[in-house]
Amino acid sequence: MKNEFKDIEQLERYQRGTCSGKEKQEVEHRLIKDEGFRGLHDDMELMVQGLRRTSDGSSIEDKIELLKDAFEVLDEAEEKEVINLNSWFTRNRSTLSVAATISLLVASVFIFRTSTTNPDNLFQNYFEPYENLNSQLRDSQQEVDDITLAYIAYEQEKYEEAARLFESANAKNTELLTHLFYQGNAYLAIGEAEKAIALFQIVSESSSILQDTAKWYLALSYLKAKDLEKCKELLDKISHANNGFSKRADDILKQLK
């Protein structure tokens, strides 16, 4: 029983996308080799899908009521038209308390996903303007021009001002990809996703050291613009690139499914 509860908790982390890379590999290996573990996973996934199908567009309050109905099904073992839970009992689980525990954990997965899978919510959860690493801001002897002022405004989180200053400076000199990258971040911070996309595309297709980072921000720009097809396509590439953004890309992909 104790081991089964442990398996449920591990599968709950896997479905949320919060387990480590090593744990993810372990789960996926067991899903192939362990029939009982795979059945437990299928039970949890079935209920998540049922809850999602029957509550699309409903409020959190309605979702909570739906979960209460699910518990009644577990208690009474009666057939419901909107949530098919027959497999909970035909799979010969140890006790009803195990099924109830699965239901609780699935509920947490379900509520978590419904609160984050909105593109705007996902964007807010994952977007953070890239840290200013440009050394020219810190050179007190350098002439104060538009590009210097742009980095000063950026570091002070005055992103609208920074975007305007970058735009002015980069119109005169578009050769420095680093400036375009930070201009894209400033645009994205103020919600100008389409402008950010154009700039991140340039940097991501270059040989700049910021190429991989620009791809991550380009994916977030697509997310902000609600271009989910391009967003998921790019996130899939990032998730397989084995870099510092791969785990986050994989997490978002799971939540967009």
C-alpha cells in the first residue's frame, strides 16, 4: 500500500511536469516495463481527461462541484454519463482508499492545469526579462548616447522607455545583435509581442552567443501572441536541445496539451 501511494505521488509530479529529468526517465522506463504502474498512470490520466472534457469553459466553482461528483462516484460505485470511472474498479486496485487518493491527486493536477494552461497565465509564469549583462552601462567614461540610456532604462525596469531608446539607436546601427535582443525583451515586457518576434527571429537565426536564449524568448513571444502552433513547434525543438531552457520548454509543452 505504501509503495502504491508513493507511485501515485510520483505520477502526479510526472503529469504536472514538475519531476526532475532523472525521475522523468525513471517514470517513462517503468511505464514501458511495469504493467501495474502503467495501469495506475492510465487511471489518473483517464480522470484528468474526463474532468477536462466535462468542464471546458466552466468556472473554478463549477470544477470543484464536478470533483465532488467524482468523489460520489467513488463512494457509491455508480455509473455517471459525463465521467466514466468504471476502470477504477475493473483494474482491481487494492482498496477504495487508494482510489480516493488518486482522485485527490488528480484533482490537484486538474486544478493546477486549468489555472495555468491559459496562454496569458503561462506567459506570466515563465517570462522574466533577461538580465542586463551589457558592460557598456557600467563604463562611466563612455559617452551617454541613446544605446547607453536604453540599457540604463532597461536595468531600471523602465521597459517602455528602453524600447523607445533601443528603437532610436538600432535604427542607426542594426549590426549589434545584442542590442536587438534586449530591444526584443523590452518590447515583450510591455506586451508588444509582434515587434519582439521580429527581433528575436533575427538573433535566433544568427551565430550570436545569444542564439539559444533568443529562441526561448521567441517561443515566449509566440505564446504571448497566442500563436500556439509556432510556440509548440519551437518549444519542442528547445526541449530536445539539451540546454538551460529545455526543462522549462518541456514543462510548458505539457501544460499546453
